[in-house]
Amino acid sequence: MDLRSMIRTIPDHPKPGIMFRDITTLLGDARAFRTTVDRLVQPYAGLRIDKVVGIEARGFILGGAVAHQLSVGFAPVRKKGKLPWRTIAQDYALEYGTDAMEMHADALKAGEQVLIVDDLIATGGTAMAAVKLIEKLGARVAGASFVVDLPELGGADKLRALSVHVDAICAFAGH
Ligand code: AMP
């Protein structure tokens, strides 16, 4: 099944020059959604995964389904100020300035093997923040799975340089 063709591209959203890769068209199709989750899970069949970490917000939809399929728990990485319990934080770079991502301080146990899930990797800033949060809690990143890679922005290579195993179902040129 050609999942790449199920992703809608919206030029100049949210600002000029950005090609927004909208996965809601893929999620809305039963067979495409199921196939997507199957492909995200496939590389980890037979490997030890203790928890899935999904990145706000589309990473929650995909990560929840992946966790269900792997029969493991799910932990959210959210933007600063959204989680209700005690948190740990990690700053990450935006185009202008910085922001922070947070996890609950008790979301992972030391030594757990974690799979990161998000819809798309661009510069890798958000995924790198997730890696740091997971490691701060003493857990290990077993891999990071995305639906879309934008290889020209270098995020996947940055994660690989940290020895993280990265998979993406499809790739698009440009931003
Ligand atoms: P980055 O931290 O640069 O790797 O950006 C990844 C995050 O931003 C993901 O959670 C995506 O949902 C979102 N994102 C970045 N660029 C795009 C794009 N071209 N289309 C859709 N989402 C994007």
C-alpha cells in the first residue's frame, strides 16, 4: 500500500516556504491507518520494548496505537506546562528562540527500553529533546519511528549520530 500518496501536502502552511505534510488524510483511512501502525511496529517485532513515548500531538495518536499493538504502556512528551504531575524538562531550539518539552518524572523506570513515535522528523529538535528526557529518567532509547522523514533537514542523521536506530515509512524532499 502506497502510504506516501495518502499524505496531504499543504504548501505555505503555517508560513511561506513550508510544505506541511498533513497525515490526517492517512489517519482517516482505516486500511492506511492500520498499515501505518503495522509498519511502525515491524522493526521491533521480537525485540524488547517496555514503553512507547509519543510526542505531542500527532505522536499521541500513532504512539497510542503502536503501544497497544506491542502490548506495552505509553508515556507522553508534552509542551511545557501541560502535564499535571511532577515533571522533568528539556529545552530545544526553535527557529527563533527556545521552548521546552516535559515528561512526568515517574513516566519511565530506569533501564526500560523505549520506542519514540512521532508523525514526522524535520530538524530533529523535538525528537532529540525526547531522547534527552528518556535518558534523564535512566531509560534507554531502543529506537525512533516516524511516518515521514524530511532528510534534507538532517534530523534523522542527528539522531543516528547519537546511536539511535531511526525508521521512517516515507520521505519527502525539501522542507
Ligand atoms: P523537528 O523538531 O524540526 O524535527 O520538527 C518535528 C515536529 O514538527 C513534528 O512533531 C512535526 O509534527 C512538526 N513538523 C515539522 N515540519 C513539518 C512539516 N513540514 N509538516 C508537518 N509537520 C511538521
